[in-house]
Amino acid sequence: MNTRNLDSLSLIGRILIAILFWIGVSGKIANPAGTIGYIASAGLPLPSLAYAVSVFVELVLPILLVLGYRTRSSALILAVFTVVAAPFFHAQFGDMNQSTHFFKNLAIAGGLLQLTAFGGGSLSLDARSRR
């Protein structure tokens, strides 16, 4: 596979990961009170602050991923966020749906760690700043 194809695949991968977070955050933005209540029911401290942080992380950092701006640090923060969220919100392993979501979170983190390791490729703002 040539470099142009690899760079295109990297961009497509960044877009697909971003879409996943944007879908998740849209529900949070549509129902802040319900989301804050859900965060509180998971036993997290400061649910309003956790809500604000999660909205920022899931809305802004995926934009940076798509643009390929600060790709490595954005991807790392998203990976940590995704792994930390898994045991709080998807640890009911007796429920196959929750178990699947738990392991999907880990798989998503794996993809984000690939971006952390290798960056956004030449179709990114990061690549332009290195020129």
C-alpha cells in the first residue's frame, strides 16, 4: 500500500473515532440533568464537574483528532478517558450488552493509542507544522 493510501486511511480512521465520541456527547448535551444524575449514580464525585469535563473531552478533542492538530496528546487523553469510563459505566459483566461496551471501550483505547504512537499522518495539521 502506498503512502498516500496510508495517509488517507489514517484520516478516515480519525474521522470514524471522532464520530463515535460526537454521538456519545450529543446525548449528554441534549440531557445534562439526566447525564449528571447518571454520573452521580455511578458513584463519581463532583458529577457536575465530571459532566463538564466529559463534554469537553468528547466534543473538542475529537475535533482536534479530525484536524490532526495535537493528535498524539488528544488521542492519549481520549484513550485514558475511555479506559477510565469503562469500569464506572460498563462493568456489569453479567449483562452482555454492558460487557460488550466495556471491551469496545478497551478496543477504542487501543486505536487511540495507535494514534498516540504514530500521529495523524501527512494529512494532518501536525504534519504541516513539521515542514
